[in-house]
Amino acid sequence: MQECNARSDLPSPSDVSGGRAETQSSSVGFVAAANMPERGRSGRQILWQVLKLGGRLTLKRAVVFSMRLARHPVLTTRWLAFLGAFGDRYKLGLPHDDLIRKSVPTFLLHGARSSQRLELLMNHFDVASEVLSRRSLMALWRGTSMEMGTVGGRGENYRVQLLLADHCGGRHEGAFAIRLSRQSDRYALCTVSFAFVRCGDDAYSLVIGGMQGPRGGDGKRALITATRDLGGLRPKDAVLLTLQGLASEGNASHLYAVSNERHVINRRRRKRRRMMVADLDAYWADRGGEPSEPFGFSLPIGDGQTARDGNRRDQSKRAFRDIGQWFY
């Protein structure tokens, strides 16, 4: 299995538990310096966007962003510098405000150093620029959701969308997210947040940072109905197949997923942690996942071969995987 990283070593179990003081790796410094925007238009535009941000945010969000900037000035500056350089490089314009105020110190992986989280986030966008078309990348950059496709069930159609994780409750769990919803009323059945990762010099994959089910008291009934409608395919399995399709062209044999222990909710208060009812470890193991560092689990991507004339479940599986595989 290929080892995925973020240009600098991610934490081993000893790093996570040893309480070692945070240091800035030389590779992180090199990457950040390489992506610093030149003095001029891009730097001024990002600075001006940051200065005007307070007027567009609620008081609470403005205070949180200001406190993060004061507490992590170097990290935040490097992230803003990357945004300016990346937007210039691909002529994307200004990023959405939610990318400006992305919480790098709490991104994706519990136990990682802030510098490593920054590397993961920058790597995600670097890979995304290679995987996605400029049209899709620009839409996501500016906060617009992308329609990936629609799958028909017996009595309902199901939409698959790609959007910023910040716009569907997963801002700490990933950079992008895939959301599966009913087409008739846009009721969200499953949302999975993720980030692209490098796997060596010529391969990429993705890491799943979180999975959310439907909200409200009718959520369980909605999941059962959708599963029956898709021939027995559960909504979360459908989204996983879409992600496998999205990563299938990356020359990697596995995609990755955070474990219960590495989920970012573990840095929250105990009351908040109790809100996470899903056992991610059990689900990843049920899907063929095996323990793997640094994220927790690796899951086989597979070849996606199912019989074209199979039953409805097989047809649904193929349809969801094809949506991911053919999206760009």
C-alpha cells in the first residue's frame, strides 16, 4: 500500500501521545515561502477582504476569527498567503469568506501539529487543481455547490453534490464534502467531508474526515426509505462509492479515513463529543478497512466492476461510483 503524506511527516502514535512541543518543519516553511503571494494586487486584495470580513460576519464569528489570528498569526498568515497565490495561479478570483476564515489549527486530524494541518489543507487544493476542471474548481473556490449527478430509485431521484465542507456542517472535518439528498425536497440523507492527499509523486487519494446523517426526528425513517428505494444500498454506502470513484483515477489503491480516536471532535468539550453517535471504526472495518497511520484506516478503492444487468442494488452501486469517476 502506498503511503500518503502531506509533504512532511504526519504524527505517529508517539507524537500524538507524547505531548511534544510544536515545531515548524523545514518542508512546511519551504512550501509556505514558495506560495507567498508577490507584493501587489493579490496580496492587497486578500488583505482588503480580511479587513472587510468583520462587516459581513456575525459578532461571534468575527471575534473568533480575530482571536485565531491573534493566537496563530504565522499559521494564519501563511494560509492567507497561499490563498492569494493559488487564486492568482489559476485565475480564480477572490476565495469565499469561509476559506479566508478556515480554522487551520483544528482541521481534519486530531493530534496533528498545526503545521501539518496547514500542509494537508494546501495539498488538498494543489491536488484539486489537477483533479477538477477549472470551472468546478472556481465554483467551489467561490462557495458554489456543484451538481455531480442524479441517481434514480424506484420512486425518488437522488442528487449528489460537491461543495465546501464549511457549508454543510463539516468545516473542521474536511475541505470539500459530498452531499446526497432527495431531489424532490432537497432533504440531505448523508454528507461526507474529505480532503485530497498526495500519495508519492505521481498518485493521489483522499481522506474522509467525517460523516453526517440526516437531521431531525424523521432521519431514521428517511434512511430506511431511501435504502429500500435504491435496492438495499444505504445512503452512506452510496456516498462512499462516489468517493471511491472520485479517487479511482489517482493511481492509488486505497483511500483513507479518520478513526474515532483521530476525529477532530475529540478536541471539543465532553458534552460536544457525546453528540457523535456514529462508530466510525466499526463502519470502516465493515467496509473492508484496515488500521493505517496516520489517519486511522485505509479502505480499498477497488475496480468498481459490477454487472450491468444486475439487480437494482448493483445498478445503484455502479451509478454512484460512475458519478464520482466521471466528474471533473
